[in-house]
Amino acid sequence: MSRGMGQIFKIETQLLLGRLLTRSGDQAWDFVVPFALLHVFPGKLQIAAFYYLIIKIGIFLLTTWVGKWIDSNQRRKVVKIGVCVQFFAVLGGIVCFYLLDRSVHNKTIFLEGAVVVALFAFLSFFGVLASLGSLITDISVGNDLAPAMIPADRLTQFNSWLRRIDLGTEVGAPIVAGILFALESPNIHLLGLVIVALWNLVSFVPEYLLLLNVIQESGLHIKETGTAKRWKDLFHFSFKEAISRPIFWLIFSYVFRFT
């Protein structure tokens, strides 16, 4: 095997391993969140449904902005912000769950219903951020890093493995997460949720290091077509112009992959 081919295999392996780590943690977290909401609010399935409705609406509205932002910023910055947003969103989510659980089940701590509503709003906000961070890293790896680093004759095979990892984590991670969520402890309330959150948080560290190492070794430090834009330019959106383009409906369908 030539040195160049060995380098390509190394890049592919690191990208796929990073994807495996983060997707497994994301799928596990997404799976246990509705069960945790049902634990906090027993019998109120509408709350879990409303939580995911907020996330899907948020992702739908912000996907175009995310794409513009990725195109106008350097790869290192995109990876760093994408992973950091996911990390702090999951961390904020577990804190919100802790406070919500105490608010609902321990009436001596919080008596105002407005506090519960505010905590749920923060939880939903962190949920949108977590999905946005996942979207940023997914687009960065699948639509930017991979096409730029992997030869065209190997790109189809790489994308095939990428989809296998996505499907495998969609099936396997919820099974493991369900087993972990069933764990109980008299000292730690929602022990299973804490374990899954730690699983997700820990997975971000090797993913971040792997992606940065890929960018460093490949020499793709500067995105020649990337020019920074002002925030208001990124948020500029014309709905009439968007729906006139075929890519809009592709983005629309892509948004609903995130649960």
C-alpha cells in the first residue's frame, strides 16, 4: 500500500470513528429524553411531543443559516463550535432535568408553576442547540471534509460506511440507552439519564480531537472560498426565493431526520 493510500485510509478511519462516537451518544440522548420527561411529568405525553415539535421547528428555521455559516467560516472553527455547542447543550439539558425533577417532585423547593415553565423553555432551547451542533458536525464531515479530503473514486464507499454507521447507531444506541435508563439508585435520581448524558459528553472529546487531527494532517487549514459574513447577512432569508429552488425541499426533508 502506498503512503498516499495509507494516509487516505487513516483519514477515512478517523472521520468514521468520530462519526460513530458522536452519533451513538446523540442517538442515546435523544432516545432517553422523552422517557425522562415522562418521569418528570407522569402521564403527560403531550409535553414530550411539544418538546420535539419545538426542536423540529427550530431546526427547520435555522438550517439555512447553519449552511451559510459553515460556508463562510474555516473548517477548524466550524468543528470547534459544532462540538462545543453540542457539549454545553447536553450539559445544560441535564441541569434542567435535575431542576425540573426537584421542582415537580419536591414542592418545598419551588412552588411557582412559572419556574417549571421557564425550566422547560430552557430545556427546549438546549435541545435545539444540541440538534444544531449535531447538524453542524454532520454537514461539516459529510459535505465538506469528506469531499475535500477523499478521492472521488473512494467517496461513494466512504459515504456508504457513513450511512451504515448512522443506521447502526439509530438501532443499537437506543437499545443500550434503554438498558442504562432502567438503572435505578436511591441516592441518584434519574441515574440512567445521568449515565447517558455522561456517555454523550465524553464522546465529544475524542470526536473533537479526531476531526482537528484530520484537518491538521490534511493541510486544509484555509477554506479558499470561505469569506466571513456579518451576522445579519447570515440571518437574511427570503422564503419566496427559497421555495423556488429544488434544494429547498431536499433541506426540508433532511431536517426531519433529526428526532
